[in-house]
Amino acid sequence: MNPRATARPPQRARWQRVLLSAWVRPVLLVILLLVVWDLAIRLFHIPPYLIPSPWSVVRQLVSEWPRLLKESIPTTYATLGGFAMSIAFGIPMALVIAYSRTVESFVYPLLVFSQSVPKIAIAPLFVVWFGFGIVPKVIAAFMLGFFPIVVSTVMGFKSVDPDMLDLARSMKASRLATFARISLPQALPSIFAGLKVSITLAVVGAVVGEFVGSNSGIGYLLQIANGNFDLPLMFAALTVLSAIGVVLFVAIDVVERLMIPWHASQRHDVALAA
Amino acid sequence: MFKRLTCIAAAALLALAASPVFAQGKEKVVLLLNWYVYSEHAPFFLGKERGYFDQEGIDLDIQEGRGSGVTVQAVAAGTATFGYADVATMIKAASKGAPVTAVGVALQTSPMSVMGFAEKNIRKPADIKGKTVAVTPGDSMSQVWPLFLKKTGLKDSDFKTVSGDAQTKLNAVMTGQADLLLGYVMDQAIKLQDATHKDIYPIRFADYGVNMVSSGIIVQKDYLKAHPDVVKRFLRAATRSLEEAAKNPDAAVDAMLKANPKSGVKETALVGMKNTASLYHGPDNPKDRPLRVGATNMDETLALLVEYGGLEKASAGKASDYYTNDFLP
């Protein structure tokens, strides 16, 4: 056998490796979907006033880019505001629920009940209560983003290994130390799962808020595009909106990797990189 | 036993043979409205109740809509036979390729207005200065608004604007977040009055030289080609309905409230119906039967849309591309 071949294990060709890298794969899928979209429009003769062609959306995305960028700023602010509020209220509330059966029995059912109220139905009232500024949008984002954080945080704290807690107790660890060394680290993966769901929902909430009453933002732009039958602009705005969601999601993913590099969910990435 | 079976079979056959005749006699037709039912739609309920559509061999099913844009798309896609929608909105969709045309224009004078509580004493455009106006971005009124401002010498900086959806506009005026809203004289004005029991004063765009046709009956072009007869019969019944409703608004509102008890309150719906009927004629054809629109009126509407309504000049074409009076009685 050739010694060089054993030194370098048989590897796929370089283009194959590039093709299969984690960044390229979703892009490939997007391209595939665009092709299918375009083909569907051509094959079934779908008129542009029902579904625009991908090409016209891309053109609109390029020509309207400055405006889209400008309008995406208030939407991002509202999303982040709602998300921050979700964390500020969601995690403490989840802690109390996880550690107190009494609170849980009082609050949890009501929380689930409130979550089933369609936000779009009460969103007009937010404008009545809080005016036309950023507040109603932040509240709408909060209403959607809050629940997943609570649910997954409660689950995280409840599924801490009881043997570990016993061990800490037997070693006379203080309650704070037990929390900081055992409960919190073990709950973090669940909390992050909740945060990720929450941020994508917060984007939706912000736009719901903008739809109902707002002088700026992607939701405002969507309304104008809708009124003019400008479907390419509408789809372009939706693309930008989704991009905001993806960027924020990835940001949380990065924070997660930094905070819990030891967790099982992070390990396969190491294997992939190797 | 066998005999009975043959009997049933024979009856079934008879029924089968009879059904196409029956179907031919009664054409099932869906009229998709532009919005939830309110006074503007009362004539169709009157026509249905009085049997005008039955007499034309039309089995009319009136369905509520969620905005003119959606109605136009549904008619273009063949989901609804007829649509009752804002003709200006239809023109915009048609210029983007939607195969629809207006076969009758109901509101030929614009119902658009800027309105607020009468107690605020905003009665002429100059009074708008320093006030707050609620608009819905992208809707037909918000697009014609700049022309109204131009005609009345107002500037954007003369007043404050807040934007929101249809419900938010109403809420904003009711709660005092805004002094005025852009709305239709027979729609938002009535809703505000119903909710607050206060008088509303609308400043009509049409009174300041801004006229544009509004709601009309639209149909898919292919359907028009394939079933000209049904369209003619439908429009005969619709014309009678509008005429009768204009003469007898009381009966029209009763018919609507009977079919749709939630669609309004008798007294204010009656005002709404009367206001609607006052818009049935344009400035250029005061004597025509309802639904028959004047050519000048349509030309002006198209010109306005090109200049202010976001319609591209290149794809606009001419007014006659978007409407026809040929199927009216």
C-alpha cells in the first residue's frame, strides 16, 4: 500500500466537502426550492397576481433594498424588546413555578389559557392602550415569545438529576451553590431551546403589532405592498423578515455554544468539524 | 320486492333526468362582497328577498368578504362568480394581469372622506391643520389622500398622521388618539356613530374636486365570455335591486337585517343606505339607471390612479379596458 494513502485517510474530493459543509447545505436547498417555485409557476401558469415569480422577488429585493433595510430596523427593535421582556418575565416566573407546587397549581393553567387567546384578536387593543409607538409592538412580541421560554425553563429545572441534588445536599452545599453549580447548568439546554423558539415567534409578534397600528416597520411595508397588489415587494419584505429571524436565531445559537459547550447537543458539531 | 326496486330505480332515473332541467332553470351564483355586510350591501338582500334574482333564474348566494383586494383575487381565480369590490382596486389588479372586468359600477361618486366627531368642529379642510389623522397604509383612501391635500392646499406637515388597520383607525378616533380618520361616508361614519352615539361630520373628497368611482360589480373575463346571458340576467336583477333600494331604503335595510341580524342597527343603517344611494350617480350621468357609469368618470378615475394610486402608466392602458356597460339593461 502506498504510505501516503494511509497517512491521509481516503477523503472526498474538495468540491464534495464544500458541497456538504454546514453552510452550503441550506443554501442548496433554498436554490432547489426557488427552482421548484419557478417551475411550478411556469408549468401551472400561475398568474403573477396570485404568486410572483422568484426572479421578480429578487429584483424587488435588490431595487428596494435601502427601504427594506430602513423598515427592518424598527421591526428588529420591537422583536428584541419583546424578547428581552419575555426573558425578564419568563425566566423568573418559570423559576417560581418550578420550585413551588402551589404557584404552579395557581398560575400554570392560567398561563396556558392565556396562550390560547389569539393575539391578532386583541392586538388592536394594545394600540388603544399604549398608543402608536413601539410599545404595542413590543407587547405583541412579548405575548408570543413569552410562553415557550416559561414552558422550557420549567421543564429544564424540573428535570435536574435528583441524585446530583442529593449529592450536593450530602456535601452540605448551600442552596445558592446547588443552584449555580447543578440546577442552572442542567437547565440551560432547555432554556436555550425555549429562547430559540421564542425569538422566531417574537419576530411574528412584532409584525402583528405593526400590522395593527404602526407608522414604520416591515409590517407597515407589507400593508402597503398588499394594498397595491405588489406581490414581489410583499414577498421581498417577507424574505427580509425571515432573514431577521434567522440572524437572531443564529445569534442565540452562538451564545448557547459559548455557554454550554459541554452539552450533548453541541457535540456532533465537534465531530463534524473534525 | 323486485317490483319495488324497479319502482325506486325508475324514480331515481326520473330524478336524474329532471335535475339538469332544474339546474338549467336556476343558475347558482356566488356574489362575494368587499367586506362584512353593512348598509352599502342592503340592495342585494332586498333583491334576493323580493325575488328579483329568482325571477331571472339566478340562485344568489351572498358571501361576506375580507377587503376588496381579496375579493378581486377570488373572482380572478374563479372562486366566486361575481364580486362586489372597489373598482379602483380592481383596476390595479387587472393592470397586473388579473383577468377581471367591471360590468357595473354602483358607487359613481366617491364615498371617501375625512371624518371626525361633529363636536370637534372640523368642517372644512383648513380645520385639519394641527390635528391628527388616522390612515390605513396602502388602502385606496390613503393613496388618494395626497391629491385631496393638493387640491385643498394642505401640506403633510400641517397635521399628524397615525397608521393602523381598519379597526385601529376607528379605535384611534373613538379614544381620541386621532381627531380624524379616512373613511367611507356610509361605512366608518356609521360604525363610529353606532359605537359612540355621537354625530360624525365627514368632509367628502368629492366636494373638493377629488372624484373616483368606488364599489362595483366585477366578473372574470372568461366567465363573461362563456356566460354572457347569466351576467345580463344578474345585472338586470341587480339594477332593479339598486333602484328599489334607493326608492325604499327602509325595506332594503330590513331585508339586510333579517338576513344578517348582526350587520347593523336599523336607524344608522338606514342613514348609511340613504348615503349609499346618493352616490349611485356620477357628475356626468345624473339621469342614467344605476350601475351604468359615464365614460368621463372612468377616464378621470384611471388618470387619478396613474397619478396618485400607484398604477404604472406603462401598464395602465385605457379606461375601456377595465369596464363595460354592454351587459346592463
